[in-house]
Amino acid sequence: MTNDINLKKRVVNRTGIILILTGILVILAILLAYQTELIYNDFSKIAMVNGEPVYVREYKMNLKSNSNEVMAYFGEKNGLRSETDFLNSSFEGKIPDEVAKQNALENIIRIKVQQKLAKENGIIKSTDYRDFLKELERENEQRNDALKNNKVIYGPDNYGELEYYCYTFDNMVKELKKKLKESEFLISENEIKKMYIRLKESRFKVPDSIEIQAVIIPFADEKGVISDEMEKNARWLIEEAKMRIEKGESFEEVADAYKKYGMVLDHYFTKEEQLSKDIPYPEFLQEAKGLIPGQVSEIIERATDYSLLICKSKEEWGYVSYEEASKILRDEQIEKEYEKYVDELVEEADVQINEKLYNRIDIKK
């Protein structure tokens, strides 16, 4: 009986030792795998930029954004319609996956040097992505609490990771530019004045209000179908109309005579309309800008018609004030100086890439 008990104890002890040794081997294997980048996690360091870590999760977020742009570019350029078309494909010696990875790496380096600069200037406390994720969690918790208590919040109910990253980064850059323009980007008033004088006519002239009348003769039917016969006939009619004006008939009389072949358009281009993004009749506006009141244009060919127009009146509005223009010019110069400064910081940055880990990153995962 005693021998049986001792035997069982020895078996249990051996089993325990085997389990312990197995556990140790598993732990060592995992540690070795991490050490050799056979496996990695979200917070494995893929790079160091000026001593600041770049984690896998942070890089992958940038990679996802860049890969969409790269795939769209290659897809449009090469007529590819599905993701499988890109697999192992090379276009002019460039593999889309590798282009996306390289773009993402360059982008994250540029971001990191700006974050480091903002940290040095007291704008942010940390560049560490783990701290950003904690901040994101706190922000969303505050928003959820506010919604539960029927308080007003601005922006989304909850921020996504990429969305909040872009939002906080953009705000950081704005603050950084404000800070640097007081010390690094000193632009003299005299320099701004010279720029204003040089650009006054081409950039800061307020558009004249222009009143026009146009006679339009189409060469497309109601369905938009163009025929050679209609085009030839429309051309002959508009040339005839122009000849009659050149012989002394008024534009109004000729327009009235030819409106049965098309239409007569009266339009007033206001300065506000011209400053908007959606300008009606852009070809007419462009032609009218070069005319003086009472002057008739040359024949204008558009996609489906021939036209003639007369500039009936113009009203000048002068120029954007120096005060307003100087702010625009100063902001533009600060933007240029900032980008140049960041370019220099990127060029000088101490960047250490974990090549083994970088090579293992799969754009599709």
C-alpha cells in the first residue's frame, strides 16, 4: 500500500515538473517570437523618430488611409476594378502594397516630428499613441455622459479612432503655427506690402458686375444628339447674325430676329456670383470680362451651341482692402514657412526603423 502511494506521488511530481517545464518553454518561445518579430502586437515598436515611439497600431491606422488612396490611384490609372487585380501586381516597376507602406511610413515620420515640436512648445503633453487612446476613451466617456444628461455636445456622439486622431492633430498644428509665427516665422510688414502691390491686380481686384445679352443657336436636338447638318446650319445662322450686327443693326434687333432658331439669354453676373464656386455660363463670363460696354463678342462655340453676346454694362468694385489682403498673404506665407520648416525637421530626423517588423506588416490585415 505504501509503495503504491509513493509511486503515485512520484508520478504526480513528474507530471508537475513536466507541466512547469512546458510552461517555461512556452513562455521562452513566446518571448523569442516577440524578440525576433515572428509575432507582434498593437504596441510593438515599428520605428523610433527622434526618440519617440511609433507603434504598429498607429502605423496601421496611417497605412489604411494611405492604402485606400494608393489603390484608387493605381486602379484609376490602370483600369483595375477589384482588390484581387492588385495581388502581386507591378505597375511601371511599382508594387501598390509597397508604395502604400512607404507612403504611410513617410507620413507617420512627418506626423511624429510635428508632435515632438508641439510637445517641446508646450502644446501637447505626450506623443505616445497609448496616451492618445486614453484621451480618446475619456473624450467619448464625457460625450456619453453629456448625452445621458441631455447636455449639448458639438461634433459626433462618439469619435472613431482615425476621426479623433485627425481632429486632434489638426488642432495641434493650428496651435503650433500660432506659436511659431511669434518666434520662427517673422514676416515683415514691408514684405507683405510689396506682395500686395505685386498681386493687387491679379488676385485682389473685386470682380466687376457684368450685364450681358446672348443669342444662342443650338446644334443638338432635344435628346442632346448632335448632327453634322444641324451643326452646319447653326454655324451659318450665327455667322449671318454677326454679319448683320457688323453692318450696323443693333444686337437687340438681331437677337430678336434669331431667337426663333434658339433662345436669347439675359444675365447679370454679380461679384458675389463670380466669387462662388458654381458660376453659371462660365464661357460667357470669360468672354464678357474682355469686353467693354456695348462691345459684341466673337462667335462662341460651346458643347452644343454657337453664341454671340454683348456686354451691356459693367460696374467696378475696386480692390480687396490692404487690411483684409494682408491677413490672407500673411497666413499663406506662414503656411509656406511651416511646411518648409517641417521638411527640414523630417530631413534631419533621427529615424530608426524596425526592418523585420516593417517587412512583416501586411497591408491586407
